[in-house]
Amino acid sequence: MIFEDNEPEGLDSSETNEREILSLLNRYQPAEGEGYVSLFRVLDFLLEGDRWFDTNSFSDGHITGSAFIVDPRNNRTLLTHHTKLNIWVQLGGHADGDFDIRRVAMKEAQEESGLNHLDFISDDIFDLDVHLIPERTGIPSHYHYDVRFLIQGDSSEKLIVSEESHDLAWVDINEIEKYTKENSVIRMCRKWTQRESGLLN
């Protein structure tokens, strides 16, 4: 346990949700070979200030929520060809002030895919990643402290490409490197495969 997780009485809703993300991080166990660097960086960021979920705060970055969407029946994951980054990655985005990071991940998954039938496979964090977002016009470079959840979808359901994407695609997890070289996406595919093999809880 990283910290004592005793819930004080009299917390308002935002404080309760702050405690919730700390509780989620406290339960998170990186997979073998993943290391604790991202976990410690996210914890350090949370302990340094109080504008974690504010999209307009660029002093260092902000918390984001992502969904690693899988269709277990067909061993596929849903990727978006991100408009701004121009790479294939998992779906997700800014919290926009919402402290419930699970809700953020689900909202982004629904909005960016058009899928109506999505369910959490687990309420716990599936993966963490800290990555630098390059400078764009009017927006300085900053970090995304990305909290990722495992969500089940159906690859037979119709996809709707949003303005956040050039395209969407269900990708065979065993062929992920044909689409992307992003280490964190490949890592999540490996973790899913290990989970399905009973090597990861």
C-alpha cells in the first residue's frame, strides 16, 4: 500500500472523487516488466497541486482518461487514428474538470466510437502512461497523465468516426504492430494477452 486509504468524514463530492483516484492508484499493480515509473509520476503530480483535471492548466499537464476497448470474442482492440497526433492510439481524452476518471474514460469511449454497448471489464486501472503532448498554436507543450481502463465492446456494432479521429479500426491484438509503434499501446495489448492467458489478474 502506497498511502493510508482512510476516508475522512465530511468530504464534499470533489474531495470524495479525489480520494477515489488515489484509492485506484493505491490498488494499481504494474505488470511484470512495466515498472513503477508512471505510477510514481502520476502520484507526484497529484500531490503537487490541485488543478489535476483542469484542461486549461498547462503548468505541467493534466489527468486524462482513456479506454482500452477490446472485443474478447474476436481478440480485437479498437484504435483511433488521432486527428491531432496523426497516430493510431486507444480512445480517450481530457477530463474537463470531471474528477470521476472512470466516467471520463467511458464518456470518451462512447463519444469517440459511437458504440452504444460498452461495459467495464474491471473498475480498476488497467494501465498508466505519462506522455508529452507537443506544442501547438496557443497551447504550450505539456504532459498527459493518462489513466486507462479496460472496456468491452462489440466489433460487429457500427462505428461512428468523430471529429477527434481520421478513422477508427478494430485491430487484431496479435497484429497490433502493423498499425502502431506506440509502446504503451503495444504494452496494453501484451497485458490483455497475459490476462486472457491467466498470467495477469
